[in-house]
Amino acid sequence: MLRFVVFLVAAASLAQSVSAQKQICITVDDLPTVSRVYQTAGGRDTLTQRLLSHLTHHRVPAIGFVIGNLLLTESRVDSGQIRLLNRWLDAGMELGNHTFAHKDYNNVSAPVYQQDVLGGETLLKPLLQQRGQSLRYFRHPFLHRGNTPGKCDSLSQFLSSRGYQEAPVSVDNGDYLFSAAYDRALLQHNATLAASVGNQYVSYMLDCIHYYEAQADSLFSRPIPHILLMHANTINSVYLGELLTRLAADGYSFIPLEQALQDPAYRSTDKYVGKAGISWLHRWALTQGKKGSFFKGEPEVPEVINTLATGR
């Protein structure tokens, strides 16, 4: 009997230990906002307030990645857009560079892309300096790091020279497709369809997280802190709270990017060169020689969502 009790205690301790190791960093791309529904100044303010309300309610130390040209209206600085960034900072969130024009590195030269990176600093860097903060992180548009070895190396060296840490993604997903579908449902005034898209979205995102959990376990034989990619879009302004609630119930704690990157997994060798923007877990797996069977099971965006998103 005593042995059985000891076994139960040990099993419970192990379960608590594994649960405590479940950590995730929430990263939000395309700030200030990207939405077909909320396109007025008031609408963008509403979207931002809702996103930040979800994050602060769950005490999430998120980071948002800013597209520089979204801070302009007719080539002039838009004080309303700057105000949205200040809302993020006031809420205790960090901001990073997502370039000026969100150019695809696959389609432009290294010098042109570097200028896009610098353009992303123009308004963002002084905004952070006013608060005694520095611009530390860079997120690649489309997760493209270079489609030739030379472009990969050139960008890595350039970002390092500017004092950036690259912000990897372990949990990739198609949230932007769900949001496009959600926007279209709202614009059609179809609340039932919008709710269906939203419910499918939460389930899909959880499936993606669980898939990449398993990928990390296979690659490293242990859990790692995950870095989730999301966007400052309509669907997250509504359903992010539910997703965060589900993650917390699943044993996740929410951590800042700086803490996530301290895990040795994020220092793994990445020799992936290609056109696809893929999870860093898959980059590391390909570098280690993993084959097709390793990658099986990645959740796909349902065709009905793709169809609604694209309007086909």
C-alpha cells in the first residue's frame, strides 16, 4: 500500500512538473492593426483596445511587431496610429520591427530589404527611446529569412550589426486566413457564419499548438517554451481571450520573448535555405536531416475557411 501511495505522489509531482514547463510567448504581427472591418480611426482604436484587454486580463507580456508604413496616412505621420502604439506600451507590452513596407525578402535584393528594415526604425525607434526603451527584436515578414545562402547570411549579419535579435516562431499557423474569413462574414452581416468561423479558429489554433508541442518533444525530447505567431486582426480582437483561457487551462504560463529565447533550443543550428516561411522547429528539423514522415499531421486551414477568406 505504501509503495502505491509513493507511486501516486511521484506521478502527481511529475505531472505538475511537466505542466509547469508549458510556457508560451505571444507575438503579434502587423501593428498597429490589420482588418477589413475596422478601417476608421475609431475602429482601429476599438480593435486595439480589445486585443490589449485580452492580453492584460490574462497577464500576457506580449510583443507586437510594427509595420512602419501603417503609421503614415498619405505619406504623413498619423498621430492616431502612433497613439495606438502608445497604448501597447502603456499596457506594458514590447514593440519590435516588422520592416517599413512588409517586403518579401524572396523577391527583393539584400540592399533593398535592408533599407526596408531601416525604414521600420524611423518612427518606432524614437518612440521607444522617449520611454527609455530600445528596439531589440526583428520579425521577418512572411517568415522569410532568405532563399539563397548568401541572402540568409547577409541578413543575419545586417540585423546583428543593428543590434537586433531575430524573433523566431515555433508555432506557425494560418490565423490571417481565419481573420479574412471572419471579416468577410461580418461584412456580409452574417453573425451565425462569423461565430462558426470564430469557434473553428480557436479549435484550429489549439490543434496547431499541440502539433508543435509534439514536434518539439520529438526534436528535443523535452518541452520547450513556444513562440506563437498571431496578427493584430479582427478575429483575435474577439477570440484571443478564449484562446488564452484555453491555454491557461491546459497548463500554459505566458512569458516574454526574452525569457523564451533563453532556452537552448533557440540556439539550435538553422541551415534552412528556401522560399517557404516555416516554423523554426521545422528549420531545425530539416537541418538535422529529418524527413517527410517527421512533419506529418500539421493542421490545415479547412477548405471552407480558405474559400470564404479568398471570396472564391
